[in-house]
Amino acid sequence: MAEKKLVEQITAMDEDFAKWYTDIVKKADLIDYSSVKGCMIIRPYGYAIWENIQRILDTRFKETGVENVYMPMFIPESLLTKEKEHVEGFAPEVAWVTMGGSERLAERLCVRPTSETLFCEHYANIIKSYRDLPKVYNQWCSVVRWEKTTRPFLRSREFLWQEGHTMHRTAEEAEARTVQMLNVYADFFEKSLCIPVLKGQKTDKEKFAGAKATYTVEALMHDGKALQGGTSHNFGCDFAKAFGIQFLDSDNQLKPCYQTSWGVSTRMIGGIIMTHGDDSGLVLPPDVAPIQAVVIPVQQHKEGVLEGAQRIYDTLKAAGIRVKLDDSDQSPGWKFSEYEMKGVPLRIEIGPRDLAEEKCVIVRRDNRQKSFVAIADLVAEANKNLSDLAEALYNKALENRKNRTYTASTLEELVTIANEKNGYIRAMWCGDLECELKLKEAADVSSRCIPFGEEACGDKCVCCGREAKKLVYWGKAY
Amino acid sequence: MAEKKLVEQITAMDEDFAKWYTDIVKKADLIDYSSVKGCMIIRPYGYAIWENIQRILDTRFKETGVENVYMPMFIPESLLTKEKEHVEGFAPEVAWVTMGGSERLAERLCVRPTSETLFCEHYANIIKSYRDLPKVYNQWCSVVRWEKTTRPFLRSREFLWQEGHTMHRTAEEAEARTVQMLNVYADFFEKSLCIPVLKGQKTDKEKFAGAKATYTVEALMHDGKALQGGTSHNFGCDFAKAFGIQFLDSDNQLKPCYQTSWGVSTRMIGGIIMTHGDDSGLVLPPDVAPIQAVVIPVQQHKEGVLEGAQRIYDTLKAAGIRVKLDDSDQSPGWKFSEYEMKGVPLRIEIGPRDLAEEKCVIVRRDNRQKSFVAIADLVAEANKNLSDLAEALYNKALENRKNRTYTASTLEELVTIANEKNGYIRAMWCGDLECELKLKEAADVSSRCIPFGEEACGDKCVCCGREAKKLVYWGKAY
């Protein structure tokens, strides 16, 4: 009964996906709203997911030679406007500080929407010789973009992210770093978040303001809409020229540096929700779940049950599993639905009968599959259930993407698919901006990416019929 | 020669302590300046110190039940002004956002100088019953205070910190948490930063805007000036009343919550520099040093030397020591002074002769003491040297504080001491604001704290001669 009641509190996915999403972020205690419009409070349970994400990614970054730094959160207007394409992309959506205390500032400062300009100014100061290269810096911070419509994790005026900014001696090295970080992201999405991603390049229209090339990892949500998961940009040396970042090479020539930047954000938490969640709530991939297993005693007033539960807790904890014991006075049914809502991967039940047989029950969050497990085998069984669940989450998401990937060879066909279904639409493109705009207008979809290493599905542009060499994935996006 | 040259680049401490300080923060690559006035760039070496501080403190916090969250960086003016004393303390020194994109905001937003108001608004939403208490939240973030004069780490317009904000059922519990966190700070200062601290209470004049009581850990720098290291505040229930944070107690009565907050910041890095540094540069306490030992091969072109150095590196790394091997083509002399400047606790030298004897040389940064160590004993000897160095740093700082602590029984005496020396001046105080102001004016010092558990040094107020029960430490402060 208690279970029923709690589950009824969230909207069904099929009924209203958007409402289902906002119900989950609130009911799973991920976020709260405040009087600061368009910003969110990330609550302990949501923030613990972010801490796990940070820990895993930060370790991977450092393995590739990344060093962390902290730049000011403000950018003077004159600095922001130093690179033309960049400022055109960002100036319309920044927050401006105009007063310090009771004094009007001589020059207004924007709250960083991204920090290319600050990193470039710093690099110009500290890079003198080829011996100073490469520089591979990153920062974990919050950024601000003054969005008109906002949604928790997906689009908010302030969000948390990491931004890597690097400088290199050659174009080849910069390109290699751009791809390397894209691969770190792709690997993280697939292995730690259990989210399959497409790797590819953005069209010029969709690339980052000021970049030569933007690479992206794109994920498909349960409802068939796409989510840009993370991006890695190759800037060439335009910023370096604008900011005077040059080095004396071993041949005694002054040369400009080659630059990259790359970032992922709390948006990924939105991606986790919309990829794995169900009508009972959140479903968390084990690598980032704040609690990987919850131990729930059944008939806990009976002799030995709480002790047994405690023993299970101690065993799992000693094995390095993030575990919680809930021995509160709520009913087991209430607890079952509470931890389902919170997406805890495994529930471990123990009652008097289990105890007598030196057993317990492991229930998987994703498919509710129950296993009766000898307590002696608990750690191995829990770890097996966690990895099986991770694999199942990934496979389910991959299946969803396969089922929702379509191919169109004419514009008419593409428009029909776009009108009837949510998902990726594969189509050939000649490379002209005009065709991209026409298609976007006709089908109300945007180009997601030109995927790496995928075969063409034709040789004519879906839009103009001319020769086309580029395969593009189109879709509606968050 | 190389060593000499590098060392000459920094000002001597005794010549100009302020210049010595800024020389070190720059030459040890801790910070850089940018075009953002009053803000600093924390460079990789400086940020790595902060990451070590964060890791240690965050672990200690969590052991006491702290949960991390993230609040918006903006505070609407109406929210900031909800608690009268608080806004009077902070409004004059905040940065105001007045524009979002090209639109003027209906209500201006300040960039958080501290987040009591945001936490209170959130707590009012989520606390309903005594079962919801206590709430023990913390966030790691940056805050902004529009200071007129700034110095790296010590006072900058933006700085990094943690701010804990808690809500409790009873006044006793809130007081216990206030003291508990002060003790966590004191312990961290003494054990991890090797900085002895005074624990005590701020006078009403010096307490936090809106607090009932502010407790502080105060450290004395090498030059005899004081540094407020961290503070812990008991708010009683004034904010809770202003924000309507109340809970239904088990006796069915609605009651206001009792509140605390506590914080430490990147200021601590300034404290490390000014407590332990010397004329050769930084000296870092082992717990927070990014590199605990640097391995420097001598005559590295000779057969076996680099391999020997690599073996030492591998051995120390496997033992969990943060170690770096510098096999660059700079001279050993250059390397010696470079890592002295950076304050690396241990230098390990290995040359052909050492190698032949299966030995190496460990040199301590603080006193340059050399030990010739059998490679077989390396890990044990390195760990012993690290803990001996930590103890020596602490003792030296304690000795400095003892030598610079004075006692005054008349105002005249106090003024004379203050004019002639930098250090703590102990004196009795009646508790009246008027006397505090008079003394501050006459001697150009401020009250640092009323220390816990220290015996009185008289029974008359140093200022007015009336009965006095409070012992106060006075001093010039950063």
C-alpha cells in the first residue's frame, strides 16, 4: 500500500515525459528551487552523484597529464570581446556585474559563461618557449548563461562543469588532444554512466563560438530526444593570435600556440535520469550511485534481524561497496519504494526466515529480479549484480537507440519521420549551410553530428540532391 | 651559483616581509595576476595545495555527518536584506549583477559574499518535523567581497572556501556543533598545517554579522601579525525566525530551529606561507604538499644514475608518498633551489658514489639536515623525515608565538608594546565596547579573541581600571 502511494506521486513517463522528469528531480531529492530564478539548489543526494562523477573524471584527466587551476569568475568586457566570433556567441547571454559595493564599476564584468579568454590571457603571460608546452589545464567551477527557459540539470542559468583549456606546439598535437578528451568522455559515458554515445563532429553552424572544429558525444534519451553530452573543441591558433600567445620554437622562430578546450557539466545528471529512469523513479548506474546497495531489515523487531542486517552492512562496506542500512521505523514497503525512487541499484532484504537459513535477498532496481543469496557469497553476488545491472542499463539504452534510429533519403521522408517519431534521422548532406537551415526549418530538427567511422547511406544531399559525402544525424534535442 | 642566483630573486624576510610574501607567491608559481582587478589566478602548484586541504577537511567533515550541497551563486537583494544585522555587515561590500544579456533585471542580484540567506530559505522549505533535524550541510565554492585593497590568498575580491550551515532542534545541540567544527579546524591547523592556533571567542564588535557568538582559531605569523584562520558561528534562532524555519517537535509544538555556520578559505595558504616560509622560499607541511619528496639525480649522465633515481621514485610512489623525479637537463644546483623555492619537504639526491654504496641522501627543506640512507631503508627514513619535519615546523611556530606573546596591565604599557613589537598582547578587559574602541584607537591593534581555558592575568580592565573578568588577546592582523 505504502509503495503504491509513493509511486502514484510521479507522473507516468508515457503520459508526460517532461512532467515525469521534473517529478523525479524533486521526489528523488536531487534538487530544489529557490527565489533565484532559473538557478537550482543541488541537494545532498544530487550533489553526491556529481561528486562521484568528479572523482572518476578528475582521476582520468590527471592520468592524461591534466593539472587543475582556478581562474577568476569575472571577465572584463574588453577581455571577453577580444576574439570576435567568441563574443558574438556569448555576449547576448551573460550576466553583467556593474556595481561593486555602492560604486559603479568603470568597466562592467561578466560572470564567466566559459573561460577561454581568461585562460588565453594567462597563457600569454606564462608561455615563452617550446619547453613550456604543452599546457594542459582544467578547472571545476560554475558558469552562468542567462537562459530564458530553464530546466533542472538540462538548462539552468548557473551550472557546474569542468572546462579544460590546453596549448600546444603543433596543430597535430592539438588535434590529438581534442580527440583524446572526446574519447575520455565517450568512455566515461559508456562505462560509468551506462549511456551509449555517438562520437562525431558538429556542423559549422552548431560548433562552439570561435572554434575551428567541435567534436561531440551525443546520447539518445528514453523519449527519443537527443542530448549533447560533452564537447571537445579544436581552436587552431585564432585565439592565440588574438591574445598574443606565442613561443620561441627550437628553430628560434616565434610561433603561435594551438589550442583546445573541452567540457562536461551537471547536464549529465539529466542524461542519467532520462536514459535509465522509469515509472518508479530514478535508476542509477553503480559507478556514480551515492548508495549502491541499501539493506532493509524485514520484521526488524524480531530477534536477530537488526544484527543480521548490520552484519550484511558491515560486510558490504568492508568490501568497498557504498551501502546504507535503513533501520528507521518506516515500513519495509515504504522503504522499498523510497529507494526505488532514489534509484539505488541493489536492495538487500533480510528477515527472520532468511536469517535462519543464513541467506538474504538481493533485488535489482532495473528489473526487480530477485536472487536468494547465501550470506557467505554476499560480496561476490552483490558485485555480480552491480555489474550485470550496469551492463543491462547500457544494453537497454543501446536497444532504445537502435529502435529509434531512422534513415531518410528524401527531404519529404525526413519530414514525415520527424513529424511522427522522436529519434535520430540519418541522412546525407552536401555540407552547405543553406541546406542545413532549410532542413531544420522543414523538419524542426537540428543536426546532432557527423558521426566518426560510419558508412554513408547514399551519395546525394537529402535536401538539394547534389553530391553529398557527409552523413549527418538529425534529431530533436534537449 | 645557480642556487645563489635564484635565491637572490626574492626579497629577504627581514628586509620587507610584505614584499618577501608577494615574491614567494609569484616565484613558487602559486598565483598569477590577470586583468580582473583584485582577483587571482590560482596556478596548478597553488591549486594542488588547495586540493589536498579540501580532501583532508572534506573527509573529516563527512566523518561528523556533513553532507555537501550546491546553492546558487546569486542572492536576490530582497533575500539578502531579510536579516537586518547580516545585511548591514555585507551589503557595502558585494558585487551586484544588474543586467542579464541585454536586459536590465527587475531586481538586482548580489554575487554571494556568504550563503546564510540561501541556506535559510532552503531549510524553511525542507524542514517540517523534528525528524528532519539536524541538517548539516556544507558547500565548497567561491565567494565575492568587494575589497578595496587586496593581497593574494589573504584578501581578494573572490576567494575559494567552504561554508557549513546547520540547523538543530535545541540550543545545546547548535552550541555543540559550533564547538565541534572549531575543534575540527584547530586540529587541522595543528596536525596538517603544523600551525599552532589559539581557540577563543570573538568580542561582540568582531563577531560575524548576525551571529550570537563567533568562535575563532587564530594563528600568529612569522612577523608577529595575527591571522584569523577559521571561524564557527552560533546564530541562535534569529535567522530561523526571520526566515520562518520551524519544526513540529515531538510535543506537538512548532519551534524555531537553532543555527550554526562555519568556514575556512584559501587564506590558509597565506597562513602556511607566512608561518613556515624562509628566505629560500616556501616551506610546505607534508600533509598538504603537492610534492612531498623530489628525487634529483646528480651526474645523471653517468651509468646507472637515472635508473637508480627511477628506482627510488618507484619505491617512494609505491609507498604512497607524493614524489617527483626531475631528470630534466637543468643543473642539480638549479633544481635544488627550484624545489626549495617550492617548499618541497624532502630532497633526495642520488649520484654515482651513492649508487655504488646502495645509498642516497635525504635533505630536509626546513633545516637542510642531510642523512645518508641505505636504499633498503628509504621508505621508513623518508616517512620519519617527513614526520620529524612536520613536528619541527610546528615547534618552531609555537616558539615564535611564545616569544611574541606579551602581557600588559596598563593601557600605557600596552601602547608601548604595540608600538615596539608585533605579536599578541594579553590584557584584561571589562567587556565594554567603549574600552575596546579606545584601546584599538590608542594602540592600533584589534581584539583577536577571548581565549578558551586560559587563566586571567589580572582583575582590572587595562583601559578603564574597573573590574574585568575577560582576558583578551590583542594584535595587528592580516
